[in-house]
Amino acid sequence: AMYELACCYYEGKGVDKDRKRALDCFKWAIKSYERERAYLEKRFPKEPERVVQKTEKYFNAYRMAIKLGDKTVAKKLKTLAQNGEEEAKSILEEFGI
């Protein structure tokens, strides 16, 4: 839900366009996805598809936070890339980080 709210603030859909609030919501969504992903990886270690289903919005939240200029999110993404996360590597390349 935070990801969708962030998109609304970013695009000004139903609310006033507010990039600061959008960034805050994207960062909140990232934290939420990180917790959910960790839970799913522990709960269903033999079912990686459950984790993969959640990653699209998770990485889109990273992408938008970087687009809005957040440096701390970029650092987290670098860590994911170093741990072998291909989508993280792709996003870093996309933004020239």
C-alpha cells in the first residue's frame, strides 16, 4: 500500500504532487518489503517463487527513491548487488551508480 501511495504523491493522482512525501513513502515501502522478503525467505526456503513475486514493486521503490535523489537507498542497493541480486545490479547500471 505504501508503494501505491508513494506513486500517488509522485504523480499527483488524488493528492497534491509532493516529491518529499513520495520519497518518504517509497523508503517506507522498501523497509516493509525488506521485512516481508526476509520472512518469506525463512518461512518458505524451498519456494523461491513466493519471494520473486514480491520483488517487482520492491525494486521499483528503490528505482523511484534513487530517481528522487536518495543516497542511502543507493547504498542499500549496492549491498544487494554485491550479494548477487541481479535486479539491483541492473538498477545501478540504469542510473550509472
